[in-house]
Amino acid sequence: MARISEIIIAHPEVTSFQQLEELVAQAARDGEIHLFMDIKPEYPDTPRKWEQQLELTFYRAEVKR
């Protein structure tokens, strides 16, 4: 299970929501099958519907593997 908090903690170099999306997609390609939204990302560019956007990113990357 990929947790948003663990991804953020493991990658302190990430400073934008777009970079977080890339990591979420990579987690899906690496074989993770669940994405757990345990915290809200606090980046300046985090969209209002961030949960839906990360779910779509995760799903699309998973489908492509």
C-alpha cells in the first residue's frame, strides 16, 4: 500500500504537487495496488480536488503497466 505521507517523507526534495503525482505514478508502476490518502499534500500548487487527481494518476499509471 502506498501512503501519501510515506511518499512525502521519503522524498523531501519534492516541492510541488506535480512532482508528487510523478511519484504516485511510479508507485503504481512499481506494483503498488492501493493508494492511501492519509494526509493532504501542502504544496502551493495542490489543487482543490487533489484526492481525485492523485487517484486518477495512480489508476492511469497502473493500467499502463
